[in-house]
Amino acid sequence: MAVAMDEKLILLGHGSGGLLSHELIEKVFLRHLGNALLTPLEDSALFESAERLLAFTTDSYVVKPIFFPGGDIGRLAVCGTVNDLSMRGARPLHLSAGFIIEEGLPIDDLETIVASMHAAADEAGVTIVCGDTKVVEKHAADKLFINTSGVGAVPKNVSVSVSNAQPGDSVIVSGTVGDHGVTILSQRQGLQFKSLTKSDVAPLNGLVQEMLAACPGIHAMRDPTRGGLATTLNEIAKSSKVGIEIEEDRIPVSDAVERACEMLGLDPLYLANEGKLVVLVAKEQTEHLLEVMRNHVYGRAAAVIGQVTSERPGRVVMRNPFGIRRTIEILASDQFPRIC
Amino acid sequence: MAVAMDEKLILLGHGSGGLLSHELIEKVFLRHLGNALLTPLEDSALFESAERLLAFTTDSYVVKPIFFPGGDIGRLAVCGTVNDLSMRGARPLHLSAGFIIEEGLPIDDLETIVASMHAAADEAGVTIVCGDTKVVEKHAADKLFINTSGVGAVPKNVSVSVSNAQPGDSVIVSGTVGDHGVTILSQRQGLQFKSLTKSDVAPLNGLVQEMLAACPGIHAMRDPTRGGLATTLNEIAKSSKVGIEIEEDRIPVSDAVERACEMLGLDPLYLANEGKLVVLVAKEQTEHLLEVMRNHVYGRAAAVIGQVTSERPGRVVMRNPFGIRRTIEILASDQFPRIC
């Protein structure tokens, strides 16, 4: 009985580079992710790019818990990197996947997560072409960390950058904010309302492609992950040396997230999102872009939440329903470890 | 005093995405690694490639200890990924760097490692263009894990693959084997002879460029990292569906590594290397390639250790000085966790 149990857990030998590693690669990774570039297990994967301008990004995922309503660390790892490529207007091509596994992780859990990565990659139309697996001792990691890096191709007429926002631009958010962050935090605290919210984790490249097809002149995009909408808007304001003014009552927040935030004393403006983007576009293109976004499954609740100003460069201010303005700072505290 | 101490340690807030994260990025990462592509802190870095054929690879590094004779986890993370690109004949262009840090790591240690990454990247002629930092709680990771992914450009006339070895090819190793593995293992065991060996961790792209300039028709290359020379040769034999026969007394092993292996009961054939490569090339090009390799600082002790056969496809045999052959298997055990 003990042996049968052991066989289903990750052992240190699965990271040795030897026989057990090869077995794990065959039976879990290649079984779900196998493709013409990954399967030969070369030291690096070779691919052709028709575009000369390429995008490259990386993110490690350490979210706790590794399974949560709306997704898991695998879906998160694929979508997060697909989204980081998309925010420069790149078409995501290929991802890498690096696994750091704590000895003792059930192989079934790993397999569920790898299958989830495959499903997310399929949805996004990308392939995972190279990978790596390390196993560390008990208590030298917490279950599973995943790094995904990604390469994308940038079309010639696109130039999207957090430093490109222009005074007069509209600020649009693609949907409700705070869903991912509040879901993870409430899961960890074992709270009753945890089933009422779920993570928004999703690949945004399909939405972005339609946005760029409609408005190739989009100035800036960023996905408000760690630090939330407030931090992202501050980063754009600083990089572009512009002011940003938003209207509190225009920011989409779901009822469930609002209730959860009230109970937990959280501000949805600072909570992570994993399937939302902020886009800044010239005023005259706003209505057209909004229409395109609302026609996409991941942009249904898109809303204009404010505009870019030449006043107060580097600062974000929010006006409440009574017309009172206050400065919205970058996230200062450390209250949200391991949200993604 | 307590506050002053705290200021020098990594806190959970350094991974929050907020103010502390931005400070750490400015003061440690951009200070050492800053460049035109990384410094704007975009969601992904954009770069142009003159070559259409690209190489992409990833590796996570979890070596324990993070500092060791001959290098550290930072140098290892840069060299390992540079080498994985080089093994396909690619010219490494850009790397990503993803840090997973245990709360409480001294910031000075992190800075030393980041500076070491910069030095190794400079030596290899690559730039780190994108990065990510996560911080996890005490005991949720062991000090520091680093993922590096890399993108390289493959010249048109080059076609190097572990599946390309041909019967009759010479098998060349670029220098002594076992240095990295024995150094890490002896460090961990606190053994007396630990100062006698040091890791061979080095970027091999310069050596590979000279090898390919001299012999563009090189068939196969691989760096014998985890699992060592024995495992790498088995992987090549299996991928290329050929046999490999090596001569025991031709395999370069330093005196210090040989002594350490005797004391620890280790076989240098199964120990990791981080600055060595195995190359398979047509017999008639062997002498020329060997000469080129020996003229390079990382190929001084290059040696022909055997040849490829059409007999016994998928198997590696070693002949000892008495002419007796035995099969060399892939690494079977799990005795070497966290060697890289």
C-alpha cells in the first residue's frame, strides 16, 4: 500500500535529469503538451518568425492556493504571459514552462495543472515549446511554482507602450475589477462568501487582436495584475508623464466583489486582475473601440472610467460621485503576498 | 537596530507589485542590469531579429548552496540558458530573469547575485531584457530560485540537433567532466577537499561560435548538465538512433575531481557540468575542430572520447583500458537533487 501511494507523489528523483525525470516528462508533460517543437526535447526549440519585431516577457507564478474558483496556477501561468505579450500589441507565438515542484506533490495535481495549461494555451492559440522541471525537498518550496516566458510577433503598424498615453486619451477598463485578488484572498481565509466570487483569469490576446484591428493607433495598454487598477494607472501616468483622472462610480465592480471587499476591508482598486486590461486611446476612437470590446466575451463590461490630462503629470486622481477629488497612490502595503 | 537590520532583508512587500517592489527594481535590478530594453519596465520587451529562425529555451535554477566555489546561482542561471541556446547553434540574443525569493533573504546577497548575472551576461554578450520578482513566505522557498529563458538567432547554414548524430562521427567533450557536480555535493556535505574543486560554470557561446565558423556541419551538441556525460550520451544515442562507444581512459577528469569522487563514491560520468559540451562531428573534421576548441579558453582540454556506431542503436558502451566493454545507462538514481 505504501509503495502504491509513493508512486503517485513527486520524488526528488523526478528532478534528477535521469530515468524518473524522463518518465515524468513522457507521462505528464508530453502527454498533455506534446507538439512538434516540444516533443524532440532539444536544448532549445527552433521556430520561424515572419515578423522581425518580436516581444519577449517572463513571469513566475507562486499563487496560493494552486487551485481556486475560476482557475488554477497552470491557467494563470499561461494567461498571465499571453497577456503581457498582448499588452505591447504582440501576437503571442510560443511559451516556455519551468516547473519548480516540492517533493511530495501528488502527480495527479501536477497533471491536472498541466492539462489546464494545455487548455489555456489552446484557447489562446499558443504552443508551449520548451520546458524544465526541478524538484526540491519538502519545505524548500510550497507545492508548485511555474515560470512561463513568452515570445510574440509585433505587427508593423502597431506601437503600444505604457509611455505613449496622450492628454485627451480616454481610459477604458475591459471589465469588472478585483475578481482575481478577492477570490484568492478569501480562499486563503476560508471565508463563507468564497464561492460567490471567482477569478477572472483569461487570455486577452483574442480581445486585443480585435481591438487593434479596429483601432491600430491604440496608445497604451496594461493588464492590472499585482497592485491592481490603482497601481497600473500610476505606472502609466509616470511612464507617459501625464495625469490621469478617473470617476469612482464608473469603475465596474461586481456585487460579489464589492460585498467581499466590504467584509474584508479591501479596496478593489488595489486588487489583482488576471483577465482585464486598461487601454488608453484617442478620444475620437473611444466609442468605436468600446463597441468592439463589448462584442468580445472578455470585454462585455468594458467601460470608460476617465481620461488623460496634461495637468498633474505622473499622478492619478479619482473623483467621487460628490465631485470630490483625491489622489490615488501606488500600492504601498505588503498585504497581498502570492496573489499570482 | 532591529529596524536597520530589517531594511536589509527581503520582505513580502518586495513582491507586492507596489512601492517596495518598485524600489527593489530600481535599486537592485535596474542598477545592475539596466539597459534600453529592460529599463522602461514594459509588459514585454521588443527587439528586432535579423534572422528569421529563432531558438527559445528555459531553465529554472534551484542550486543549493546559492554561492559555491567558481560561481553562484546567478552566473549559473545566465550560463545555463546561454548554453542551451548555443547547443542548437543559435547565437544567444536576449534573456529573461524570473526571481522567486524567500522572505528574509539578505538584499546584499541578492545584489551580489544580480551583479554576477550582469557579469556573466556581459561575458556572453547577451542582455537581460525582461524580468519578474516574486517573494514568498519563510519556508515557502529556499532562499532564491531563478528562472532564465532565452531567445537566440540561428544562422542559415547551421543545423545542429541531438537527433543528427551519424555513424562514424567522432564524440568530443570540451574538457574535464564532473567539476560542477562534485563541487556542489562536497559543499553541501562540508567536506575537507571542498576547496580543491570548483564549478566549471561558463558561457559556451563564444566557443560554439568558433566551432561553427570552423565546422558549420557539426551534427549534434549537448551540454552534459544534470545526469552528466553518461545521461547526455544516452539521450543523443536514443534521439539519433545510433550507438555510441567511448573509451574510459580518454575521458578528461581532473585529479581533484577524481579524488573527490573516490572519497564520496561518485562516478564523474554522472555528475553535472555547467561549462562543458559534447559535440558530434564527421570523422574527417575531427582534428580541425579539436584544434579550434583547444585554442579557446573553455575548450583547452577538449578530447575525442569515442565514436558513433550503427551497432546497438540507442545504447552507449564504454571500453575500459583492458578492452572490456560495459553498457553505460542513463542516470537511474535520485542522489543529486538541486545540483543546478
